[in-house]
Amino acid sequence: MRLLVYTPLITPRIKYIFNFIFRDILRTDLDISQNLAEFINFEGPKFCYGKQAAGNSLFFKSTGLLTDQKIKAQRIGITTFGDQKVPFPVAGSCLPFDIFAASFYFLSRYEEYLPFDDRKGPNYRAALSLQHKLGLLQVPVIDEWSLILKNILLKNFPSLLFGKKDFSFRPAYSPRPAPHPSRLKRALHFMNSLLKEQLQRKHYEQQIKGIHGLLAEMNKNGISGPPEFLLPDKKRSSNWEERLKIPRSYLRLTTKNINHDYSMYYPDTPGFRAGTCSPFYWYDLQIEKQSQLKIYPIALTDMGLRSGKTAKDLLLQLNELMDHVKLVNGSFYSLWHDKAIALA
């Protein structure tokens, strides 16, 4: 049985986020219609998304972000939902916020298209993100919100079917590129490496061994499930060492016919940069179109995890992140560099 959604205007943004939530995460059949008569006469599971309700059907109110066709600074209100602070508040709706606009804002990385002023560098840092400001960065909120949608729909339409998902633990390994620096740069790099090894190697090795020990213990005790190792094809996958700059980085990848990306993370901060633990296709806001570039969101990297953490802190952070992913039966993607692997 298919789910019918009525919206007065079908836009690329609406199709993109609705398909991601219902088809990719919840795995249910979906039709989107702007034919009001068809919607009213439909006797199966259905709901309305727009500015106004349609009859007595389930109604999720729109804030207008998904019907807009411009990239502009948003005046985003904040409300409370359960124990979370959430954006895009609405009234007279099944939920107190526009769940679809909020999901699209995070997944598309809308805020990274806007100008930002950061004295600490040209890259977009985790502290600038709306998720960080709301305390949502360490949570795959889109996946969690999708389960809330599922429960609302099942309460009203018990016959509606959803596909099954299982938690998976997927560490990815990143080979470092072989540079060809000048003789001077090689000499400076060698001297810096000697100093760093003398001052930091012992602490570095202890942290790396601690991280790998934790992961081994999780696998041994069946906590994380069997790992599914990712060894991407260099010709078809993005360079993990590159600092992600949206949209420039992704535009460059698409012109090179690269169709897999593993750079959706903050190098120094574990969490869910796009608000999800589920793979998704990049949406290019500049042309309002879904691309063929599939993004695998990385929850943490060995470098980000090591930053100022004791072994106890590492275990706590790993468990918290993984517990959130397990809750939604998602995929826990992590990134490990070859140097870290060699020291394990």
C-alpha cells in the first residue's frame, strides 16, 4: 500500500527530501500529488504538506523553505520538541516544527552556501553550524525524526508497510596520497617530523592503540556488529584528505565523474555534519537538482577522535555516537588513516 502526500506545489526540494526520508530511510512506497481532488478521494494512507490543511487529513505545516527557489539567509526560529531544540517552528501542525524543511536545511548543507565570517580560517567549522548551536551535531536527527514520522503514520494507518533496516558498522580506510615536494620542503618536513616524533609519538601511539583497542573490544563483544570495510576505488571516489568546501568541492567531483564521496565530516569534531547516518545523493542548491554524487556521511575520524581525549573519554564518545546510530538502525561510518592503522 502506497503513501500519498498532497502538496499544492511540487518542487525539486520537496521531491528530494521526501524521497530521502520515505524511500531511503523508511523504505516505503510514496506518491506526491498536487491534485486536491485525487487526495480527498484517496482512501489509503495519506497526509497533507503545505500552508493549510486539506480536510481532516493529517497535516504537516510548511514554512516555505521547500517551495523557495533562491539561496538566501534564513531567519530561523527555534522551538522545543521533546528534549531537543529544533528549527523552523510552526503552529497547527502534527509536529511543532517543519520536519521536512529542517531535514532539507541540514542535508543540503544550506548554511554552507551562505557567506560566513570565521577568523580561524576559510573552512566551515562545526561551531558555525546550526546543529552545533542547537546541540544536535552528535545526533543523526533526520533519521530520528523519520522514525517519529513513521510512528505517527502507523498510529493512523496501521496497514502501512515499512522496510526493515539493520545497524551496520563500516570503517573506511584512507590511504595518504604520495606527494612530490621540492628538496627544501622535504628537508623541512623531515625536521618537523623528527621533532613531532620526539615530542608527541608516545602520546600519539597510546591514543591510537586505545582507539583500536576499543573498536576491537566492541567487535569481540558483538557491540558494533561485524565491520564492513570500505576500500573505495580511487578513480571513482573522492580524496578524503581534502577539506570540504561546499559547493566548490562537490562541483569539482561531479566534473570528474566521481560518484562516491567520503568527505562529509568535520575533521576536528565527531558528529553528523549533514544530520544523517544514511548515505544520500548531493543536492546542488545552485541549480536546484539532485546529483549522481553519493555521499557517505562519516561520524568520526581517528584524528578528530584523538583531539584532547583520554581513553575513558574515547570510549564514552564512541559509545554515544554508536548508540545514536543503533537507535535508528543506521550505518556507522568512520574514517581511519593508514598511519593510524600501522600504529595499532
